[in-house]
Amino acid sequence: MKIALIAALALSLTAAGCVTAQEQRALDAEKCQGYGFRARTDAFAQCLQAIDLNRAANLRAWAYRDFGPYGGYGYYGYRGW
């Protein structure tokens, strides 16, 4: 009984952190409007694009990071795949 309750709680906390694409777009639009851009303008579209590109760059950087002790390179100066 306790295990099921803990599992349900963990699942609900995990799902609470998820954001749909529409919700993310709305959050990005709010951020650009907060910067002073008006909707349906070229500057607003560029703001949304910059946010999206920054998010993609952060995901790539996270995916390519290395947990090795020598700052991303193996013991002999090459990446140890």
C-alpha cells in the first residue's frame, strides 16, 4: 500500500514538471511581450526564434557534456566514447 502511494506521488511530481508545446509557446510569448515586443511583428517573431534557438543550444550542450575528470576529454586528450 505504501509503495503504491509513493509511486503515485513520484509519478504525479514527475508529470507536474512536464510542459506541452502549446504551454511552452505561451510562456515564450509572455516573455517576449514582457520584453516589450508586440505580437504579430517581425521583432516578436525574432524574439521567439531567439528563445527557441537558445533552448536548442542548451539541450545540445547538455547532451554533449562529459562527466570525466579532465573537462570533457579522456585521459589521453580524446573523447572516450
